[in-house]
Amino acid sequence: KPRLRPAPLSGVPPPMDAAGYPAAAKGGPDASAAVLAGSAMLTTVPGRSAHPQFLEKLKQPSAQSIVNEVRDFVGQFPADLTRPQAARRIHSFLSDVTPRLLRTKAFTDEPAEDPTEVAMEGLEKFVVLKLYKLLFRHAPVDVREDEHAEECIRKAADAPLPSELSGDSRTLFQAASAQLQKVDEYRAPKDKSVCMLNAYRIVEGIVVEDAYRKGGTQADETGVLHRLLAALVAKACPQNCFSNFAFTAAFRHPSRTSHEERRCFRQFSAALSSLTGPSAGQKAAEAHPADADVGRTPWLVDAGVTFHFEGTSDVGALKVGEVEELLDEHHRMTRALRELAGLSAT
């Protein structure tokens, strides 16, 4: 599964270790500088260049049937779904439509470097933008949580910065704050994710640098990372903070979400919870359906199989609207099993 391609602000990024941290050079006067430079590996928001090309492909006659399906899906989308329900419905639709879009002449005649990425990322953005008013801050509880988060963040903003921030790292911390503040400027989940990931990478680099200087352990790094991310949220005070974090984690398709992104989402959710209290943290945790796929077999995640009902033993407890979801999940599992067995999916 392709990872987000980092574009360093300057210099060559250092190698990454197995956990995804910049690997510290052992010894030498430039070792600390190399790690610190590695924290500035920023990913650019791809929407302004890649998405117009995707839209041009959708305009081709061979893609018209897919466009019609998207139009019908958007037009019939229920307005009363919870965030997890809406995310599952969208993820299922994308998993079903993307393979057929890739078989159209629009995509086979001019194959991209990674056609699956282009199609899935393009469709995710296209569909979510069409439904944005129904998905982002649509529920009254989201508005209340954003107001509560803003009040708590402003109270925490006057607290002194953590002692782990040295003179050089404070400059990087300011850059991370600027990145996180951009999250509300974009609407697509991938674009919001890039803003969050940029901020996270910078802070993570500061943590690695601090641990390298002090000879700390991984447990020490975890505590420092949590404190710095909480301080970052307080300093940046991103608009609609709760809704942006929950929306991004929920509507990124599981097959397109890297382990680093999942870790980033979880850490920012925990950082926000430490500022707002447990009630907001519990609500944020409910907005992470993608996390349920961590540890799942990758081909099941790619097929859009979420096992949402695997813990349900009482059929009578199912709601009317969930019966259709259960049937859709059964169909996805059937298709995945037939594909695994080399049989026709029809």
C-alpha cells in the first residue's frame, strides 16, 4: 500500500526506522541537525493538481455510467445517518465502484503511475465534496463539541510551552502550528489529513531529537509526544477542531489510510481529549471506524469488509436501517471470497 510521499522543505530526509520515526545518526556533529531536518518532511495537498485531471477523466464518455451511479448515490444519500454509518456507506460504495472505473477506457487508455490511487483518491474527494454539507458539522452534537473544545483550548492557550521545546524546536513548533491551523481550509478528508500529518511529523521529529539528546527511551518519547501534541492543539486552536479531527478519521477510506495516518489520528484525538475532558474523547473515539480495521487481513480491508455486525448476536436488536447495511456487508464478503477463490464476482 503506497504511503504519502513526503516532500522535504530542505535537504535530504533521513532514513525511517521500523516504527516510522526518523532514524538518528549515531555520532557526529550533524547528527542532531539531521534528525531535526527530518521533522520538516511535509506532504503537499494534492487536490489542486491531481484532482482536475481526475475530473477530466470523468468527463469522458466511457466513464458516464460511473458518473450516473455517483449522481444517484449522492441524490439518495440519507440525511439522518450517524458519522460511522455515513462513513461505512461511502466506503462500501467506493470499494464497489472503483474497480469498474479502472476498467473504463478513460483510465485504461492513459494509465497513471498508480491508477488505483488516482481513482480511489479522486472518487473519495468527488463524493465527499458532493455530500459535505451532510457530513461535516451536520449534527447538533458536533457544533456543541466544537464550542466546548474551543472554550477548553483557549483556556489552555495561556499555559507555558513544554520544557522539551528548545530554541530551534520552538521555530519548528510554530511551523507545526501553522500546518494544523490549515485543516479547516480544506474539505476533502485526504487534504485535511495532509495538514494533520504535516503537523504530526514536525512534532514527532522534535520528540526524536529531544530523546536523542537526552538518551531517553521509547516510553519517554510517548509521554513527550502526547504533551507536545496537546500543547500544539492549544497553541494552534484550529477552527472546528473536534469536527475536523473526527471527520478526517472517519471518512478516509480504510484501504487508503496508512499506519502513520492512523497513528496521527489517534494521537491528535488523545491530545484533544486531554484538553477537553473524557466526554469529548469518547465522542472522538466513536468517530474512528477505520481503526477497527487495524489488524484485519489487508485484502478484506481493500474489499471494504468492515465486520460491523460481527459482535451482534441478537437479530431482534437490529434496526430497520441496519438490515440493508448487513446485507451489503454480506455481499461484499461474498465478492471478496469469490475473488480469492479465482471465481467470477458476478
